[in-house]
Amino acid sequence: MRSFTKLQFCTALLLVCGLTAASLAEQPRLARGPEVYATWVFAGGAVNVTLDPAALAAVGIQLAGNSDTTLTLPIQSEGTNYALTFVNDEPSSASGTVVSRGDTLSVRLPDRDDVARIGNFAVVVTGRSMSIVDGANVQRELFTSGPAGVISDFNANDQSLTLVAELVVSPAFAAEVLGNIDLAGQPVGSLEVVGPAQIGDYQAFPATEASPRGSGADVIVGALTGDVGTSQQPRSYGFSGSIFAYSVGTTSCNIGDVPLQWIDGVPNQHPVIGQNLYRLKTEPGTSYGRFEQVGQAWLKYGFCALQGTVCGGPCTPYCGGCCNHLGVGCSDPYTAARNGGWGDLGPKGPVNAAMGTFPDPHLFASGPTNIRGRLQAQAVDVDPDSNAGALYWVEGQYVANDDALANNKNNNCSYRRVTFLNDTNNTMNWVTGNSTVRQQPAINAWQATDPGVTLVTIDIPSDGRMILGYRVTDIGGGMWHYEYALFNMNSDRAGQFFSVAAPECSGISNVGFHDVPYHSGEVIDGTDWPATILSDQVIWTTTQTYAQNQNANALRWGTMYNFRFDAPSAPTSGNIKIGLFKPGSPSLMTVTAQVPSLGVTCVKGDVNLDTIVDGLDVAKFVELLISGGGTTVEKCAGDCEFVKDCGIDMDDVANFADCLINGGC
């Protein structure tokens, strides 16, 4: 294999990406830090197949007519997605397909008078193995690489990729066509794929982000990536109506000490992968930011783990390269296009993220094909004209049974910053210089951006984790804004209500709620949680309990809901209660956070606020009873019923009369 230095590799990167010295300051430096990986892809070129007539004859194959022993066919751009990944300038892993088309080869097979044609073939590369698949008939694997595997070569001088392998008869061809399985592995020639290269993706992580080894299987999102090709960007699928759709790539890492199950099509024995979108925006006319989830996707069902080495440590490939487990220290990449293929997407609802269990096969998404099951967001939430100054992050999350059983489920989220272009598709792009933040959910980006945010971890016994984020802002005029975000990372019991302690008649106003829409046929109800202001709390709750409707709009795993209000009192330490949707013990969780400190001080019955309860209060009481108006203090004074609701209504009349007769109450 031709070797190359780090300087040569960086020079090649600059040439392929078209960078100049003036633009270096705007780009991440690929060769900085001990953990850097880059993926290169073919940008044209040719496939050269050299066949040995004598070797073919030994297995009963004869070239027919004027067939050449050397075939040269161009690489087709359509369908070609081959990728060769380097870690710290050293070749690491290869995957994907190189497509060549043409009526290329005619052969006579044993005991047959007809002539067979081999054409429209694809070169399929997985790790160090390569095969030629006949595209003309039954997609049969014809020849595979020999025991030496594939030799990969990157030339930094002309930015070209070369793949070379010995060709041998495949088991399928030997058994199904030649009729003799013993002929499998017999050499027939060689294969060379050569062409110009272009950078497909790159990520750079400093030494501090190397992941410590866990106990048991432990999957994390090692990188959030895009598609192969020069863009390296997330995939944007356009829109249907007011909904835009996207997908991002995910590279998993097994930082555990045992292989991670990756068995295709078997329930609970491979990961499922979620994607979410978040926005931090200062609403016009306010001084505080709102961190909200504005999009979610259905789950990618994982299949076939490659054995890459972008995890910052040595990779021990499972069984030498098998794809039904992810080896210790190994990585597996999924491109944005692959994570957005709706045929492999299943709904969140049936998945227990606390246990990592799920059905397989899964239900399929419905709706317009260009947005079906993908990471969906409303136009108003991603349109640059409507979101000036807003910041965005995407989040990836893996859920796996053996990871959960090893108690490693709480480090499975990672996030990366994105932006949206002001074009027809509101195209999603990475923000230059912002790489993946590993093993942290996106709610951590709120605190990283605004140090005034507090995060509280809530671990539910025998279940999963939620994270509460909050920020209290002095908005002037004696008023404070209270902003809460509750993220359910992996709790299967889910959230049913959210309660903030508040003193009696604390003057709460501007109450708000925000959730993220379900879509594509997901059966979860989307009814917003109504808020109720009680004498000692403000509470938001689902409209139905688990017993009434198991598909009610509970706060389910991989989602975040927001709760907010204004109050005329500074914050103090108090209780927030989170009710749990699915039956079990405990029924709720209580955490300490910032809540309003003082209620409204008033003299009961003194509705006209002259400090005396007498007949002069009657007219004011009747006025407010009829109008439903009044200041917070006036309502407090006229609220004479036993269970206070900080308002004046017919329930207060009798007690107000008693208070008036007694000169106070």
C-alpha cells in the first residue's frame, strides 16, 4: 500500500475541497488532535476486470465469442456510494457500492449450450472484502475477493483512490450456477477500481473527547454526519405543505468491553436510532430565550455493523469482520440518506427505551413520500425569515437492549449544531467549526449557550432518565419569567403532569405550553396539555390518563415539552412534581428548582382596598363579579371561598357577605 504523510493528506484535502490560504481560518483543521477521521469517495473513474482464461477453464467456464479478458467500464455516479474512511491519516474501513453498467461479458457454462451474459454489474465493498454482483439477472454474487482481501490506496499527489483484489469464485455462483460448491474460492482473475477522490465527510475530536471504556455493551453516537460527497451535509428532502423533512447520518461507537448485538430483523437484538431537532430563540418583544424541540423522526432500524475505528481507541472486529455485532472499540457509519430511507423507519411508540426492547418487523410510515417518517419540522420553526438569531441543534440517540441491560443507556445521545439556508427547501447545513458533542443530549446545549440555565437529572427507579432544564429571567416592572423544559431521555413510564409550586394568588399570567408533533401515522394523540392555576401550584396535565387512553399525549422518551409563565415575584427554591403516565411506583417524582417566592398580600373582603371591610366594598365586589375583571390584589381580596381560586365568582358571594357582616374574615 502506498503510504502518505499527514502533511500530504492535509494538502490533498485542501486541493479537493478547493480551499485557499485565505479560507483556512474558516475551516476545521483536519489534522489537528489525536482523533480525526475523513471519508473519501469516488468522483468518477473506471472498473478494470482482468480474467484468466486458463483459470476460468479450470472451473468449467469459457469466454464466448470475442469477449476480452480485460474489461474496462466507467464508474456510474448514480448508485455509487463507496466510501473509504481514514483515521489520523491511516485507512480504517470501507463500505458501499461502485456501479458499472454495460453488456460486458459472455461465457459458456458447463453442460449448457446457451451463452450466459454477465453485465450491469456492481462492485460491493464491505470492510476488506469485495464482490462482483451481476445486475442483469438475479443480483447473484459472481466473484469475491480472495483471502488477501482488498488493498486500498490513496494517492495524495493526484487525489485518487485505487482498490485492488484477487477474484475468486463465490459460493453462490459455485453452488447455483456451476453446480459444484467445491469450486468456491478458486481464482479466476483480478479486479481494480481506480478514480479521482473527493472528501465525503470529516470530523475532528480533541483528546479530551476520547470515550472511556464502559462495562458491558455500550453504544454511543460517536459522530453526527451527513451524506457522502463534497457537500458532507445533512440531507434536506424539501417540503409537503408546511412541513419540511431532513435526516442526518450517525456513526455509532461501542465503547463497552463486549460486542454489541446488531442482528438484522430480530426484535431487541439490534439498535434503533432516533433523530430530534431543537431551537433556541428569543421571542420578539422578550428578553429571554426559549429552548424547544421543533422536530422528531421515526426510528432507523439498524442492520449490519461495520467494524470501523473512529471511536478513539483500538477496534477489535467481531469475528474478524462479521456484521451482526459491533466489536469492542469499533464504529459503524450510517449516512444521512440511509437514516432517511423511510422503508427502514419504525415508530417510537412501541419502543421501551428504558429496556431497549421493540418489535421487529415494525410498522411503516405513511404520508407524502418526500417527508414520510423523516425528521419533520414546521416551516414556521425553520424558516430563516421567521427565526432571526435562532440557534439550532440536531440530536441522535441509539437504543439497544444489551446496552440497556448493562446500565449504559444514559450516554446514548449526542448533538451537533446546524443552521438553515434561506432557500426554497430551508436546507439544513452544519455550522462550521461545531463538531459532535458526544454522550450529551441536546438540552445540554441550552446550558452551554446560556450559563443561567440549570439542569437537573431525574432518574426514575427501575425505569429511565428525565432531565429538567429551567431559567428564570427578571423582565422588569416587578415581573419574572419562568421557563422550564423537561426532556424524557429514555423513561418508558413517561410524563403525565408537570406541577410548579406557587403561593396562593401569586398573580401567575402568560401561561404557555409547547410540545413536538407526532407524524407519519404515529398513533400518539397530540392534544396540548391544558394548564390550571390552583391555590398552591400551576399544573399542566394530559387530557387522559393511561387507563383512559394508552396513546394519550404523555411526555414519551426522546421528546421534550416546555412549560412557562410570568409571575410578580422573584424566584426561590421550591418543589416541582412530575407525574408518571404508566402505572407503577413511585407515581410521581419531586425535584427542587426555582419557583415563585411570594403570593399576593391582601385583606380578605377589602375589595376597594381602603384597608376597611365595610359597605363601601359591596359595589366594587358586585362590579368585579359581573365583569370578571380586577387587579390581582382586588381579586385576592374578593376571593372568599374556602378553596381559593384567586378570582371573584358566585362561589364567593356567601362568604363575602359573612365577611362584610363580621367586619372582616
